[in-house]
Amino acid sequence: MDYKDTLLMPQTEFPMRGNLPKREPEIQEKWKEMNIYNKVQERTKERPMFILHDGPPYANGDIHMGHALNKILKDFIVRFKSMSGYNAPYVPGWDTHGLPIEQALTNKGVKRKEMTVAEFRKLCAEYALEQIDNQRVQFKRLGVRGDWENPYITLNPSYEAQQIKVFGEMAKKGYIYKGLKPVYWSPSSESALAEAEIEYKDKKSPSIYVAFKVKDGKGVLDTDTSIVIWTTTPWTIPANLGISVHPELEYVVVSANGGKYLVAEALLESVKKEFGWEEAEVVQKVKGSELENILASHPLYGRDSLVMLGEHVTTDAGTGCVHTAPGHGEDDFHVGQKYGLEVLCPVDDRGKMTNEAPGFEGLFYDEANKPIVQALEEAGALLKLTFITHSYPHDWRTKKPVIFRATAQWFASIKDFRNDLLEAVKETKWVPAWGETRLFNMVRDRGDWCISRQRAWGVPIPVFYAENGDPIITDETINHISDLFRANGSNVWFEREAKDLLPQGFTHPGSPNGRFTKETDIMDVWFDSGSSHQSVLEERDDLQRPADLYLEGSDQYRGWFNSSLSTGVAVTGKAPYKGVLSHGFALDGEGRKMSKSIGNVVVPAKVMNQLGADILRLWVASVDYQSDVRVSDAILKQVAEVYRKIRNTFRFLLGNLSDFNPETDTVEYGRLREVDQFMLVKLNKLIKYVRSAYENYEFAGIYHAINNFCTLDLSAFYLDFAKDVLYIESKDNYERRSIQTVLYESLLALTKLSAPILSHTADEVWSFIPSGKEESVQLTDMPEFKPLENALALENKWSAFLKLRDDVLKALEEARNEKVIGKSLTAKVTLYVNDKTRELLDSIQESVSQLFIVSGFEVAGSYDAAPENALKLETAAIVVTKAEGETCERCWTVSTEVGKAEEFPTLCPRCAQVVKENYTA
């Protein structure tokens, strides 16, 4: 007889190799055939709702690691919620308007100026929908479950119709106005920008100090004095209409280098150093407030430059006298308004100087710096020119510098409901907690929101103008335009004349002849996506407002979190979200930003083709995503190794349950051996911890907990010694069924606990689990934590035993290295122990030699009586010797009893009995 045939070896068709790049698409095809999203929703429809509202990615280009990180995190949460008592629909969305799509078409050779705006917009829409189809395939490949066939898209007519309602509601409350104000202006985009569209990069700029001669000192300053200003934007000098000083600062007039100059006293030393003034005598001191309304002369044009008081003046740098051009700065604008200055802006849409800047007309603003500096020098007004590199605002799309430029724009007045916004921030739960402070400070400090853009591709600002120039925004016009957009899409605005867009028979006192015009600007794309709480959560029957959670990258504090809050509070008085969770950016393995030029970009599609989506998902679970995260081939390789260990655990569990029927073979908890009860206690603790970690979005804790349970609790301990029972004993042996009961419970729990993260693998494992059950693990609920009898005592006792076992394993390893033994089954372990350890060993009813995986074991005496050759460790003094006897041909234990059963001369008595009872006729 070949005794190998008598062993109950693991049997399963669950493959050892994941082969995920091939197997995952097959699993996803099954999900599609099952219509898994609808099945999940149908199963959970009566449950309370949990809404994670998808922040819309921009529909342009392939997805990157930031996209993957974001969508996978969302999928973890939605899948967990649907398995833990909630109805958790997930409606993905896309942001589809804006400059990048216009640029993409231009790059493809579309001649925009040779077609109507409506024709160009149709091409933009077609392009956006193509991009959505491309990205949707990639998001689904990540294993993200959602209503992919019914996403929300910001160009959809129903979406645009609701966005118009948001605008109208804000206008009705008086929050919308048109005004001439300096805004971020991008010459490269020829459009105004919002703060969210600005990024800061280093730029080299000229740094100049300029003397403005006093024309009328109002009895405070002599006319032979010059006021010194400092600026890094010489191109704004032609727009200068004033100089701002701080009312509370002390100013000094110094005599130096043949002239008299006014600067802030606190900056005198740095100014002297800057100009190389070795002898500078203070001839006068004056308080800032006394300088109000003094007139200086513009150094190039001779016109008046008014001295004004401004709280914005600081002594951080410069001279304490601030060059003020109301058309080119927010603080400049406000102080200029206070003093009745005009808003002079001698720069056009393309960034070129106009005829309001005599001598520099037609020059691009940056190119005008040099001739303006030369003109100042020729006028004797230039005191010093150097160059500095400083952080400067850039257009986040074109990556080119922006300017502040006064233009007529539409604004949402934040100041009118700022306190409500701040209150809504406080009422929201923020993860991480610093998110609250960050958004609170942004809202507290921000100016009004410029919502108009001078582009073609976007939602039109639904405003009409009467013949006398009055803007028209009424409930009647808003509702009519909303209905028109719902029926025809927003392109109708560009296809019809104003009179054909107005309600039939519409009249207005400002248009006695019945003539009207329409606004040509579109809305800021942040107004588009920021309206999604109305256009999606309110619009769709399967969702509700407010959402339970918004989850996006940390850049969205100034973006979507912010714009959604503004529109939400403006329309409903409340934030559109109960909670906000943010994640960091995906960097390369060395912590650098990914860049095609550096060649350090990790592409999700490539990772999935080589390793599989579940490896990417496991990587997301492994990182501290609330900070910036690192990803590289080496990091993914480590994650793949962890996946391999988890998969092997699943395979071992499945293999050893092939003959286990949970209906008939399960051993009740009270009848299990203690070590088996202990393992269920450990499993139960895992369930409790993992469920709590999911609730708190602590996915790295889940990653480590499941990995540790598989590798330490199961593989390194329980499964290691269990093989001696599982393979060797009879099929229905009590100890074997006891162990199998634990394996089955562990298999069920691990599959469900890992399902939100390892979405493909968990479903694959589920299909191999014995006994009738749901067709997908996604249609089950998370395992429940059960308070088990005597759990604490069991854990204390067996944790102490594991400590002893670790010491025994160390001694075995040392003996193996010294060639005393080979495999551990060739060893006998003799312990010399203290009373505490003896008491522990006496209380263990299981075979200790089996738990140690050795052939012989005895307690020979007290710790103090241990011989010199003993390895003295914390729990025991240990002597390892070679076990006496012969090796059993079937179980490989060494015993002096081998051969005692005459008909089985090469077997130990245990094996002989099993073979006799089960394998002989």
C-alpha cells in the first residue's frame, strides 16, 4: 500500500497563481452578466441610505494613479457600507466643460474661428463623451462597482437645467452681481480664473525701487522729497494712481545721496543696505495717518498719485509705501474705491498694453517691463533694479503666468453669507481633522467668487440685457431657460437670438422697443461641478441630499469642496455634505511628483496588465492615503508578495475543507478544543477591529490586520500544527472536524472582510466555498462580532503559550543550525520551567508535542535545575535532542512505537489505527 494515498491532502481547484491580468476581466464579465450593481441595490433597497457623492474627474485623457487612488478608496467605502446595513448607491460622474477640451480640439486642428460657437460646442461635447467612454472602461477595470451605465455628466441637459436653477436661486437672494474688479486673468487662456484654477510656481521678475516726487505735501512733506515704492511688476507702473501707507506706522524722511526720501522707519535699515547708503540722516519723522491725501507726481506721466491709508500695508519687505494700481490688485482696488480713484487697466484680454499706457502700447505686459524700467531710469526716478525669483500665480491649465486685471465680471458675493458658510464648515465631520481648519480659513479670508469666464465651452450665464443695459434675472426667465436647457441642452443659448430664448410675450420697462441681448460669458467650471448636489443628489430618485461623504484629493479644499459648500449653503442654508474625507497625491518611489519628462510615471493600466487590479487595490489599502503616497515597481512588488501570502491562505483553507459540510460537520463552540476556541476568539477580534477600521476609513490597519492574521495567527501557528491532524487523522475525527470548523469560519470571515479591498479575489474565493450560498460575496453582509464565552481567559492563556512556543522555536532553530536535528519532527524538546509555565503546560489538554511540531516532549524539572547545555530563555530553559525511535512512514513523527502493529511495520500506532479503520477491507 502506498501510504500517501491514505493521507487527506488538500483538494481544491482554486488556483495557486492569481493570474489576475487574465482572470479579473473574466470575473468582471460575470459581474456584468449578473448585473451585480442592480442586484446589490435590490438587496439593500429597504436599508437606510449612505451616499458617497462622486466628485467628477475631468473628461480628458487616460486615468492616472491619482484617479486610481481616488476611485478605489471610494469603492472600499461603498462596498463596505452595502455589506454592513446600508443602501449605498454609487453614481460616478464626469466634469466635461472648460478650457482643456477647447485646447484639445485646437491641438487636433479644429479651426474654431471658421465655425459658429454652437458648432464648436458640439465638437467639444462629442470629444468629452469619447473621453468619458475611454475613462469609464479604465475605471471599471479597477473593479470599481457603480451605476456606470447611468453616470452623471455636467453636459447633460438635466444637469445644466438644475445648475441654472442654482444660479437663479443665488441671484434671487442677491448673491449674484456684475462688477468691474481686478480678477486673476490668464492672457494665455484669454479668460478670468477662479482661485481654484491658480497654482504657484517660481518666476524670475525685475525688482525695482522708484521715487515718486512730492507735488503737494499738504504742509507735512516738502516738495523736494520723494516717496519710495518697491514693485516686482514694473508693467503696472503706467496704471499707478496712488501710494498706500499704513496709518499706524512711523515713517521717516532721510537725506541721502543728494536727495530726500520717505520710507517706513521699520524698513530703513534694509533700504539703506539695498541702496548702499552709507550716510543717511533722518531729517523728519511722521505718522502714516498724517500723510493722507498728499499728492505725488507719476514719474512717467506727471499725473497725480494720491497718498492713501491702507491696512494692507506691511513691513515684511519693500519700503512701507505701496505702489497702488486699482486696476491690477485686490487691495489696490479696495483702497482706490475708498478714495474715489478710477479703475485704470491699460492691459487687454491678450495681455498687451493699450493706448492708456502711452509709449508702451502693443507690448505684451511681460515684454513691457524692460522699456518701462528704462523710461523710469531716463526720468531719474529709478533708484535700483535687481532680479528676484519668487512664487508667482500661474494658470493651472496652460502653466503660464497670470495677472491681476480689472474687467467686468459676474461674481457670487461670498461676504453676504460668509457666516453661514463658516457655520456649515463647523458642522461637517472632517477627516483628517485639519481639513476643517483649512477650509474654514479659506472661507474666512476669501473674496467674492468670480464665476464668469470668457470661453465658448461651458454653461452660459443665463442673463439677458434690456436696451438700457439693465441685466435681467427673474424667476420667470430662470425657470424658462432651465426648461429650455432640459429639453434642448445649453447649446440652444448659442443657437437662438435673445428674443427667442425669452418667455413668450416677455416685456421689460428697460426695453421699450422689445429688443434684448444676452450674456456671452459662461460659468466657471467650479460652478458646474459645485452644483452637483442639486443637479445629481436632488435630481436623481436613487440619491439624497446632503451626501454622507465627499471624498477627493487635498487640492479640492480650494476646488470642489469649496464651490459645493458655497452653492449648497447659498441655496439650502446647509453644506451639501455631512462629512469630507481627503487623500494626498500619488508620488513616485522617491517621493517626487510624477512627470513624463523625468520618466517616473506609474500608469494604472500598465500595473493592471502586469500585476492585476487587486494588487493596485491592495496597494491603496496599504498606504497612509491621507498624506501623499508613494508608488513604484518595487513597492508594488512588495504588495504583490503580501497578496501571494493572503491568496495561499485562502487556498489552504479551501483545500482542507473539500470534505467539510458546514450543515453536518460543524462542531459547536462549546465542544471545540481550547486551541480551536482560541483561534475563533482571535478571528472574532479581527472581525471587530476590521469593521471598526472600515467605519473610520483606516484601510492601512485592515491591510496589516488581515495580513498578520493570515501569516502569523494562521500560517505560522494554527495551520502549521493543524496539518498533523487534517492530513493524518480519519475524515470524521473529532479533532479534525474541530479544526475544520475554525477553518470554515475563518474562510467565510476573511473572504467577506477582504471583499471591499480584494474585490476580484474575494468573489473568486467565494465561488469555491462549499455549501449553497449567494452567487457573489457582494450579496452578503460583513461577519458580526460575537462575544464568545471565556474569551479573555482563553486569550491570556494561549498568548502565554505562544510566547513559550516562540522560545521553543528559537531553540529548535539553534539546534538545527548546530546540526543536532534536521526537521523539527526529528526533535525531542525537554523543558525546565518555573511554576507559572508548569501551571500553563499542565492546563493544556491538547498534545503539546503536536503544537510544537516535534516528536518528543517532556517537562524535566525546574528552571533553576536546567543543565548547562540548556538554552535559557524568558519562559523556559530548553534542551533540544534528537528524538529516539524510528520515523513513521505516514506521519513522519519519530517514535519508539513504530512497528508495534505487526500488519503495519513502518507505521506508528496512530497511523496504523487510521489505516486499519479506513483503508483495509
